[in-house]
Amino acid sequence: MEHDHLSQEESANSPFVVCSIYTRNSKILDERRLIMDTKKIGAFIAMNRKKKGYTQEQLAEKLGVTNKTISRWENGHYMPDLSLLEPLSKELDITLNELLAGEEIVKEEAMEYSEQNLIQTIDYTDKKIKNEHKKISLFIIGIGIFTSLCAFTVFPSESSWGSIYSMIGLFLFVVGIFRELKITSLLKKGLVSIILFILLLGIFFIFDYASVSQFKQPPIYRLTTTTIFSDDGNKMIEYQNPFYNVFRINADTPNEYYLIDNKKQYTIDTVPTSPFNVDKSSFEQLKKYKSKYIGDNSNTSHLLNALPLSEYGYVFEIDSENYGLTINYNCTDWYNNENLYIHKALVYNSVSLFKLIDNLEYITFNFSGSSYTITREHCPLNKNIEQKINDNEFVSDRMKLFKTK
């Protein structure tokens, strides 16, 4: 080899010779790749520190690090940063080769250790760069996940910030994944990342739909929001999602409910509405309380709790001899009868109770201001009561069937 004529001392101190050796024998050196022994190096640092009479704190002060850092080096948990290798070797009066080898080196072995230390340093540097790259990627992924979780949990669903921050979080998550993909082609990495973004966005939309349908809250992802007040004074809000529309009916009242229009067949002007919470009080929901006997206290209690007016609080009494039911509501009828709400509820409740309790013969509704009584004989059991209950003229006609006090 060309460097044979150099003295061992020249070889040991010549970086050019070391590089030349590595270049010309790269194939051989690849086969001799060694793992840097951090435990051995740490013990060597500790031994030479003690030889110099330094405490960990004194050595740390000279190098501008903490004594905890020195302790980690000596325990073999970490290697010194590359920028500190030369200052550390000078403070300990050892060569850089000896520091990297973790042992004293005689001149005759300097060349061999130079090769090994160069390989180990390259390996260590490469691993450290990869680890730092991975740490940054994981940090970006973590921030993305945290931001997305905050978008769904911290911001109220009414706020548009939820959708904005969920998109930011999703973007950061995909960027972190992009950085860690083991694909050499940027085009393929970009394509995989785009597909991942679309898939995760689809999951976000599904999660948002589940929140609307199960937890009765406005959709986070929406194109427009429209609010109107109907003729009877009830507030209604329409949320237009790219795939479906959501109507929030009787908004901000005890009878608020959501209607999800998956086919987008309604507008805010044509959507069917009810003055009551249909999720709780629709006849479809009430059918489970069907009973032959008024004497079933538990069933009657559950049924009354599902009917309109229950929001005001009530107590009830069963007349087992005459098969009657008396309900005392904790409200004043005339005060709460805005837009005929009390009257609509009385008509709806009487029809529902007579249809669901077979032997019920009369009902008395008591308020702090008035009392209304109706019998099965005088109560038409309309099949389409839910469709007619918004008709004020129909309600007024049916109220004439009640005896009032």
C-alpha cells in the first residue's frame, strides 16, 4: 500500500492517511464495522478524570456541561457530542484515538485504532443523525395528534376553529409520517402521504357524523350555517356538510332535537318540524310503553316522563276505581302557552296516553292556573297527530273537547 513508507507516528497523526486508508479499503472495512462501546469509553473517561484529580462537577465546568452529563457519559448511557470529543481528550490528557477506543494505545497500534475509530465515529454519527431525525418526526406526529384531539374535545362543536385545528393536526401528523417513510422516491412518498391524509380525513368525517347522530351536537365539518326563526318563534339552525345536512330544531330549548338529512332532500324552509323533542316524544319512541293497565305505576311514570311538559316537573295520581289519571304540572298554563305550546302538548299527550294505555278512561291535567279534563269517549285517536300538531287551528278545535276549570 502507498502509505507503508510512512512512520507509525506520521500515520497516527495524519487525517489524510486515515481517509486514504478508508477510501481504498472501504470494502474490507465495511466487513469490519464495529459498534462503539459506550460502557468501555465511559469507564475510560471516569478513570482518566480521577487520574487528573477532577470531580465530575469540575470537569463539567471546564467543558461547559452539567455534572449529570458527565455522569451519563461515565455510566455509558450517552456518548459525548462530537463537538466535545476534542476538548474532553485535551482535559484528560489523552489522544482522540484513545478516547474513542476507550483504552490506552501504544504507537505501534495507532494506525489500526485510527481505522477502527473512524468507522465507529461514522457509524455513531449516522445513527445519531437518524435518531435526531426520528425524534423530530415523532415530535411532529405527537403535536399533530394532540392538536387533532383538542379540535374534537376542547373547542365547542359550534365553533369553526374545531375543523381548522383538526386539519392542521392531520397535516402535521402526515408530515411526520412522510419524514419516516422508507421510500426513496419523493413522488411515491408524496402519493402515499396524500392517500393517508384522505383516509384519515375520512375517519374524521365518520367520527364527526357519529358525534352528530349519537351525541346530538352540530357537525364540526360544515360548509355553511343558517339560522332562522319560524312563525311560532322557534329557532332552527341548518348545518350543511359536504355529504349530508343537519337541522337543529327548537334550538336552545328543552325540546331541541336534531334531524340528519342524509339524502339532502330538505331545505331549512321545507324540513318537517315538531314543537316537541321527537327523539324522546315521537310516537315511535313512545310505543315501548304500551300497556293494558293504568295500574302499572312504573310504566305510567316512564311514559309521562317521555311526553311533552315533563320538563316542567310533575306528580301523578292513578284512580284505580274509575281508571283515571291525574297529572299535576309545576307550571302555569297561560304563562307557558306561547305559540300554543301548552295546548299542543295537552292534545298530543291525551291522544298518546289513550292509545298506549288500553283501560285508561279519563285524564286530568292540573296547572297552577287551570285544570283540563278529557275522556276517552271525547278524544279522537288521530293516527296522524304528529303531522297535525303544528296546525294551530286543529289544536284550537281539539282543545274545545276538554272540560276546563
